[in-house]
Amino acid sequence: MDRELEELILAYEAVSASRDKEAEHFLGIFEAKLDDLLKRHPGVSRDILRKSIIRAHRKWALKQANKPPAIPPKE
């Protein structure tokens, strides 16, 4: 996975996993990362980028939920 995309997905994960003031803080970080990416890639739509990140986050979250446990169960 591209490093920039992974950073944005993880930043969005922090937003979605947090609540109240903490969520506002992480949303600010996520939006700042979007701004940085948009500065480096003029002509990219912020709305389309944001929706793409949210879609990629959903796929990432599903993969995380389907991963087997790191420690095998005791028999």
C-alpha cells in the first residue's frame, strides 16, 4: 500500500475510533493530511479524495476484522 494512502487511512481510523473532543482533534489531523496531499497534487477533488479514503478505510477495517488472532488459542 502507498505510504500516503496508509497514513490517511490510519488518520481516518483515529477519527472513527474516537469520540467528542478527541474526535475533533483527530479530524483536524486528518483534514491537515488531506490539505498536504492536495497541495502536492493540484487538480484533485477534495470531495472525491475524501470519499476514496473513507472507502479504502472500510476495506482496510474489514481486513483487520477478518485477520486471525496473532496468538493461537490454547488447546
